[in-house]
Amino acid sequence: MRNYLSTRFYIIITAISNALSGCMLSATINLPDDHPTIKSGSVLTLNQSLRIGADTAMLYFQDGQPASYFSLDQYRPYCRLEMFGQTDTLRILEPGDFTVIKVNTIIEDVRLKPAKLASMSINIIPESREEIYATVLYLRSAIQPGVELLSCQRWEDASGFPRHLNIRQIRNTLGEIFTLTIVTPK
């Protein structure tokens, strides 16, 4: 009995030690569309020209189509392409590649956002448990340096099992407008 207990104790201590030191054995499954992580070095390719109106620095996309902010269903995935600053002239983004230089995942309380009402910024959902789950890709292009980032997000119920968008959801949101190519670690 003593030998059984010491063996069992040894196994438990070894498992705890391995877990704390990061030496636990694990299997890796390559599921690029379902994996939520996009790494620096990945490439976002614009497949068609996009027009950015005067006095704006953002374009929105939902269900593979351009959308206005006021037409978005924020409980479904959508993406926002942001430029560095507004101008008073129309800008055209030409097809090309943007390298992902940094990726952030953000969780933001919906109650901190202003309501979408004309001329008003009020909190109309004080008891809300929704949070915005966003994946932000910071972009760089030597040819089109005015593009800053792409943020893909949706509102999630914090009391359920909220998650950031996975790669398949981001690709579906962007549709044929963009192609997202994920870099694989070497």
C-alpha cells in the first residue's frame, strides 16, 4: 500500500511540475479556418478597388458586401477597414497586398459605446451584458500607406460563451472583396 501511495504521489507531483514548467505533451491540429489566431506576417489582399468617401476614414463590410455603419447588424460578424485620418477628397484603394504587422484581440463593454441615434449619444441598454469581441489586424503597405487596420468583430453575450471571430468567419465577412492568407509558423 505504501508503494502504491508513493507512486501515485510521484505521478501527481510530476504532472503538476510539467504543467507549471510548460513541458506537458500536447497534440497540434492544423485547422486554419477554425483557429482564431492570425499571426504577424499574414497577408490581406484587396481584390477590387474600393472608394472611400470624403470626410470619412472607415469602410464597413458584412456578409461579403460593403455596408454602412447604420445598416450593420452588430450581433453578426462585420469588419471595419480604417485609414490614417480623414480627407476632404474621395480616395480610391487599388487592389494589392497589405501585410499584417500586429494583431490584437480586444473585449470592450457595449455600455461604453454611444447609441446609434441621430444627434444623440446616450446609453439605452444599461443592463446589457453584451461585449464587443474584436480582432484587430494592423496593416502595412509600401504602395498604399494610408491604410491603418482591419477590425473584425461582433457583439457577444457575456453570460454565454463569447468568442472572437475565427478565420472562417472573418473570411466569410470579407467575401470576395479581400483574401486573407495566414502565415504558418516555421
